[in-house]
Amino acid sequence: MSLFEAKEVVVENLEALDAKLDFAVTQGMIDENSTYHNEISTLVDDVGLAQSWEELAEIIYRAKILEVDMNTWLSFKGDTTFGLEWPSGI
């Protein structure tokens, strides 16, 4: 997988997390101060700036932590994310 393809996968995963977040918020969950939404937006921006696998790996690491945090948050309502697969071309 090329760096460009990996970046596309990461953005798709982040968009999936954002869609899950939007759905949860419409179901009554509260994203305090839009914390999750802002972190997702920051990560998407960072993906666009990444110029190496090392930079992308750091973003993926942060995105995985966000996914785990969101799983914990969603579990309060009996929901979860969907176990996203992240690129590992390093």
C-alpha cells in the first residue's frame, strides 16, 4: 500500500468515526464541547499534511486511541464503533 492509499484509508476511517459520532449525538449522547468532533477534524487535517510513513503512523496511533475512547463513551448507551482496520505499511 502506498502512502497516498494509506492516507485515504485513514481519512475514510476518521469519516466513519465522525458518522458514528453524529449518529450518537442525534440519539441523545453529548459530545462535551465537541471534543470528539474537534479531534477527528484535527486528525483529518493532519493526515493531509503527513509527508512520511512515520508522520502517518503517529496520526494512526492517535486515531486508534480516539477510537478506543469513543468505544468507551458509546458503551454507556450499549453501542460501539466497528473495530476499524488501520494501515500498517511501516
